[in-house]
Amino acid sequence: MDMGLAGIKMAAALFLILALIFLLYYLLKKYGHKAGLGRSGSEYLQTKAVMSLGPRKNIVVVRFLNKYLVLGVTDTQINLLKEMDADHEQEQDFSKVLNQKSSDLDST
């Protein structure tokens, strides 16, 4: 009888520990990027768009500092297709621009 109770306590403790691990994993996955724990650890290099051209062939637009780079990416190489200056006005948040424009309309 005593062994059965010990087994139940051990199973409950194991379940609690596993539930805590899964909860931690979920929270890190959901909110980790806000704390700087995401996969894209660099604030200077951001992927803006990816277009697939076929199996393992993509065109990728990345922003590095104040430049947009259009890259052709395959299994064996990465080629720079185009480089453009990034306009800082384009990087505003949509909701901020919408609020600003609607307040401009309300004031007139």
C-alpha cells in the first residue's frame, strides 16, 4: 500500500515538472522575441520578404542597417541581385501612420 502511494506521488511530481517545462517552452516561443531571445538575434539584419522560385531556390529581401538587399539564394550559393537604400519613412508602424492621418483629418 505504501509503495502504491509513493508511485502516485512520484507520477504526480513528474507530471507537474513536465507541465512546467511545456509552459515555459510556450511562453518563450510566444514572448521570447520581445525579450531578444528569438531566432533573429540581430536587430540590424531583418528578413523582409521571401519568394520561392522552386525547390530550394528563393529570392530574399533583407534589410541590413540602412540598405535593402535582394538576394538569390540556392543550396550552394547566395548572390546579390540588387542593393537599394532604405527609406526611413517606410519603416513606420502602420497603426501609427493611420492614427496620425486620421488625427490630421479630424483637425481640418
